[in-house]
Amino acid sequence: MNKKTVRDIDVKGKKVLVRCDFNVPYDESRKITDNRRIVAALPTIKYLIENDCKVILCSHLGRPKGEVKPEFSLNIVADELTRLLGQEVKLAKDVVGEDAKRLASELKPREVMLLENVRYEAGEEKNDEELSKKFASLAEIFVNDAFGTAHRAHCSTTGVASFLPAVSGFLIEKELNFLGTALENPERPFMAILGGKKVSDKIGVIDSLLEKVDVLMIGGAMAYTFFKSMGYEVGNSICELDKLNLARDIMEKAKEKGVKLMLPVDTKLGKEFDPNTESKTVPYTEIPEGWEGYDIGEKTIEMYAEELKSAKTVVWNGPLGLFEFEQFAVGTNKIAEALANIDAIKIIGGGDSASAIEKAGLAEKFTHISTGGGASLEFLEGKKLPGIEALQDK
């Protein structure tokens, strides 16, 4: 990574604003159900505490759209940080207002505070210059450690970097090292697994990966667009009828590039969108009317698992079926298990695929699980991420 990290500048005793990604899931009682993103930020926070910094953390939570809404308050995050760090983390009552300024001015070395939800400010997502200046006025150094929002040009991710020395934290460093190495200098065979609903959502990634991988495996609902483009019926399955030519182009490009493009050979169908719906597995060429494809079938699982045995680098983005329903999570879970048992560099590109791996209890078996779904997708596409571009070069 050619961007400076907190290690590359003198932070000793400085007041530091850190953009984290504390956009964590929580239930109706506002209990955090997965604290992985908070835990991922701890190495950077602890490093700053050890260097006698006055630490000001900031993040968004949910989509309050520029309004103060108590259900999106970061109080649950402040409580969790207090527990994990073993020291009080004070929560400001506002983002850059009087309370935030007062707490920031009173901070002592090794103390940590948290600003309220940055998206309570209407200017945040517009990257408003005045708001960026207010963020900058709170500190002397800016550290971005929120890979999950690095693809957004907001005040707290890029705007503030115009007014303060800006470097990355350890989480962003780790993300770029793993994702960057996988793409630029992979151990081969290099294989990618892509799931998800739509070909159109992943076209940039598919295009980019066809230049780099040896094998590309397709799963999820987007497989049905490929089947349809080959002239087969797909029943009620999700299918982008306006993308059939695109699917054909992808298959043609894979052939030209010498990439082995693998599509499911069978599919598990459901009668309706219901966890307990009647289901059956059929070859991809025989999907009957009135049925919808929700998962890859047993033969596909075997075929993909066998292929993966020889992989040395694997990047996986997107579940291979409707993994929220147990009977259609089989494909995703079995491929996760197959991957867990091979000796390779295994990178999960955030979002739903990360949730599926966590749910299956296999996280420890993977080299890296990205904290940023959208950001890792754009990175895999080869796009420049504004939150990374704004940081100082080494």
C-alpha cells in the first residue's frame, strides 16, 4: 500500500479524529447483534491510546438522512467500546456542535470520545466544505479506518482530509494489502466465486476479474440470466431480460481470455418465497414454469468444491443462494466448508458472503474477511476509492 498509515507520522500526544465504520446491526431492543466492525477498529484505537493521543472517533449508523433520529444514535456503540476498551468512551450529544467541541477541548491524553452519528448532519453525504472544516477544527490529525465507506466522498471520509494531515488506520491498511495482493500478484490458480442477484450489479467486477483469474464460478440469482441467454426457460427465477446480450458477451470474453467460466449445472427450486416452501432440484436446462431458482444444486456444489481443491488464491463475493432461508443456504454453506478445508489465500469480499461465513462459524478458516461490501466490490472492479485517494502518499 502506497498510502501513509498512523505508523508513518508522529502522532505522539496529538488530538486525532478517527473515522471508523461502526455501522453495526442491532435488534429491536437496540442490542448489537454483530460487533465485528467495532472489534476491527480496536488495533488503531489502542495504538493511538498507547501513543498518548486524545482520540475522537466518528462514524455513521443506518440512514438518518440528515436528521436527528434517536433510533440511529451511537450510544450503543459508545457502550460497546467502553466494554471492549475497558475505559469510558464519552458520547457527544451532537456531531460538531457545542457538546462535541466542549468534550474535544476537555480531552486528556489516552482518553477516547465518540461524536454522534455523522449522518445526523445534512451536509455529511454532500461532502459540504463548511461541515468538513468543522470536523477538522476538532483535531490535529485525521485517520481514516472505515474501509466500508471508503467508496463514498463524504465530509467524514474525504472532505476533512483537505484540512488535516490524513493517513490510514490499520484496518484500511490490512484491507488494501489483502485485496491488493490478491489482484496484483495472486498465487495461481487464482479463482473467483461471484454470487448475488444481478449480472448488472457485478458487470464491472466480472470484467475486471476476467483479466486476472484462471477460473470464475457463478452462483446466486444472476446465473438465471446466463441460462436464459443460452435459450433455456427459467420459470419465475430472477432474470434480467435486458442483460441477455451482456451475459453472452461475458461467456465469449471468458473464452477469448482462456478463463474457465463455470455456471451451475443444477438448481434448487422453490414454489414460493417462503422459508418452508416446497422445493426440488432439477438440471439447469429443465426449470419448469411456476418455480423459482433459490440455490445451486448438489451436482454444482460437488463440481465447484472439486475445482476449488487446486486453488491457491480465492476471492468470493456474494452468496450462492437465498441463504437467509435455511433450505436454500446449503450451496453457500457447503462451498464455505469446501473453502475452509483448502490450503489457499481465501478472501471474502464483505456484505452477505461475510455474514454467511460468520453464520456458518467458519470465519477463522479464512485469510481475510473484508469489512466493506460495496467498497471491496469497487476495489475488485479496479475503481479508485475517494476515501483512500484522499490520504497522504508514502
